[in-house]
Amino acid sequence: MLIKQISIFIENKHGRLAKVTGILGDNDIDIRALSIADTTDFGVLRLIVNDPGKASQILVDNGFTVSINDVIAIEVEDKPGGLAKTLSVLDRKGISIEYMYAFVGNSSPNSALVIFRVEEPEKALEILKSEDVHIKSPEEVYRIK
């Protein structure tokens, strides 16, 4: 149950983020989650959207450099230690997290959605399933409001 995330390389210039989000909005692409990492000259905008294939194509057609990556989405208890419990499972099994971001939505009461990328996503999924971690399906994530 891997989630498709789009990553967009954008110049760190005034208006670039507004342009990306405007293009997506104009084409009925709904952003479910985002993260941006930047340097002085450029940034990488990571998005979970309701239609990653369409979003990717639209952005490429508008001159952006885009890639699609597999990430994992899990639900954790929204309380102190909720995330640590799951991360310790991965740590014990030698799975390193490349990056992650999280948000509290309304998918389930008292829970947060955490999205992360690892080097071996299939192995990480197996480990998480064996530990009864609530893994979110693409359909659940793409429709979160």
C-alpha cells in the first residue's frame, strides 16, 4: 500500500510556489499534504494529491521538473509518544527514514497521519504490518479532507 508522492524541483524565487499551487488548483488537483525543503537557490516541494498522475503531467506540461516517489502513510495516535512507538519498531529492524512529514487531519479522531520515505519501502511495509501499525491505503490518503 504505497502512496504516490510528487516531488517538484522549484527555483527559490518569488511566486514559484504560488504558481505551482495555482496550476494544480486550476486543474482540480486537491493537495492533501505537503512539505517543502529549500536551499538558497532551489527547493523540493513534496505533495500528496488526489490524482498524482494527472498532477505530474500538468506540472511537466507547464515546465516543471517532477518525479513520482513511493512513500508510506501511517496513522499514529495523536498523543505524546505516538510517533516514537512506531519509529522504534522501524529502528529495531534497521529501517532508516530518509524524510517524513505529518499532519493532523480528520481521517480518524485522536490520530495523526505520518508520511515517510525509506530506502526499502516493501520491507518497511512488511515490518509495520507485522506490528499492527495502521497503514493507510492510497484511496484513504487521496480523499482525506
